[in-house]
Amino acid sequence: MKTISIFLLLIYWSIMIFLPVMSKDIKFSRAKTNNINSVEQKLGG
């Protein structure tokens, strides 16, 4: 029972640590694609 609770705690903390990091990466990649799209529009227009 103790090992299961430790395992669950490890999963919980890894999620807590990695969720903000992952969301930042997703926002950053979205911003990159938006910048590329805007540059293409400027060049095309």
C-alpha cells in the first residue's frame, strides 16, 4: 500500500511540474506559427 501511495504522489507531482511547462511550450509554438503566418501575409500582400 505504501509503494502505491508513493507512486501516485510521484505521478501527481510530475503532472503539477510539467503541466505549466507544457502549456508554455504550446503557447510558444502557437505564437511561432502566428508570426510565420503574418510574415507570409506581409510578403504576399
